[in-house]
Amino acid sequence: MWLELQIFGFQALWSPYFLLYVLILGLLYFLITGPMRQQFGGTDLPSRKQKIYFYSALLLLYIVKGSPVDLMTHITLTAHMIQMAIYLFVFPILIIKGIPKWIWKKIAYASVLGPVIHFSTKPIISLLLFNTLLSLYHIPVIFNFSKSMPIAHTSISIVLLIVAFIVILPIVSPIKEFDKLKPLLKIAYILASSVLITPACALIIFADAPLYAAYTENGAWLQALSLCVPTNVLQGISNTLSGPEMFTSMETVTDQQLGGIIMKIMQEITYGAIYCSIIFKWFKKEDIYKIDPLPEKASN
């Protein structure tokens, strides 16, 4: 498949402008949390673990949004679902863990942003907001619209990422200001989110016909490709492109079902890891691992 993808050119495969954007984000993180932190009211330098989290997040962001993986998302729904699972479930967690606490405190007490985050991260609101928007996104008419023009695609991606941060914050809380749920409530929150996302995945997994024109109709498919392939390149090769079947041997329905399964599995794995972390911290806090001392022998 790699050789076939070469037809789209270097820019479509490696997105140099997006790479520049990611590098700028990395530079800003280095400056704000390092040499210039005192100008922003910062205190401690980020720990080694925080740096690893943040820069790993940026690497993943480039892989799913800038590398050939992004091009593949316009060819197979499976690749798209892998992209969305990492983009919406893994990337926000790494960013949250990578940002120093002093920055989060400034966000929590910001005059406008703080109250908005406190309100939107209330459990019922955050759960309904994220899962409703993610489900609506996978309705065929909306999905196809998001693939029809760059501004729609970018806007929808940004909105989904924002609500992904909102739904994760209550259970991966970087500071006590956001850590308002007790362990049992966090577990219930995770279970509720897992249930609420199921209808969207089920719609895709159990459909017995192709749902999305962006992967079946040649005109819609070419329109989707134009999101990452330069116009002059796409015009030059459009006559040689017949459809996604040129690059994959999977049937459209099989690809669609596999994509839905992967999305659900990756969501369960991510939430499962958070669940285990909550349980571990809870046990540690309650000293469950502490062994009671042996009673002293009674004196004769």
C-alpha cells in the first residue's frame, strides 16, 4: 500500500505545515514552562515525567494528524477510527498530565475560562456533551459534511477535541480544584461514559450497508481527499483514481464494522487504564495494603 500512496506526493503524506505547527507547540511549552516561566507567574520546572507526557502527546498528534495515517483516514474508516480514538481518548490525557500544576491553577482561577471549565466539567454536563456530540458526528449526513470542506473538517475536529478534554478532566484531575469526584463516583462516571458511547459504535458495527458517502461515492471521496491532498496534485491524478478499493482489499462494510469495533475497544482500553489508576490510588490512600501490627505478647 505504501507504494500506491506515493502517488499523492510528499505534502499529502507528511503535512510539513502541520509538522511546523506541532513543533511550535513544543517550543512554546519549552519556553513557557522553562526559561520564561517566571514571566507567566510560574514556579517549578515540569518534571521529567511531565515532559515525556507532553512531548509524547505532540508526537502522537503528528502521527495521527500529519503523517500518512491522516491520508489513510480518507481511504478507510478503520484508519479514521484509529485516528479519532487516539485523538479523543489518548492525546487529551497525555496533555493534561504533561502540563505543570501551576498552569492548571491559573486556568482554574482565570476570570472567564475558569468558571466555564468548572461548569462544563460537572459530571452530567460533560458526559452528555461529549457523547452526544461524538454520536451526532457519526450520523452519516454530518460525517459526510465534515469531509466536504476544510473549514467544516477543522471546526468539527477542534470542537470534538475540546469536549474530549472536558469529559476527561473530572477523572484525570491535575489539581484539587478539578478533582471533585470521589473514587466510586469516578468509577460510575467511567461506566456511564462507556455505555453512552455504545450507540454510536453500534450504529457503525451492525450496519449491513455502507453508511458514509466519503468512502463509497467517487465524488465525495475525492472531496474528502482534497482535505489533505494539494489541489494541483489531486487534479493531476483524479482520472486515475477509481476509489478506496485501489488502496485496500477490504470490503466497505467490513472496513466500516472493523472501524466501529476498534473505536469501542480503544475507548474501553483507555477507560480501563484510568479505572485501574483510580482503584490503585484509592487503595493506596485508604492504606489497604498496610498490614496490621502483630499484637504484643502478654507479659507473664
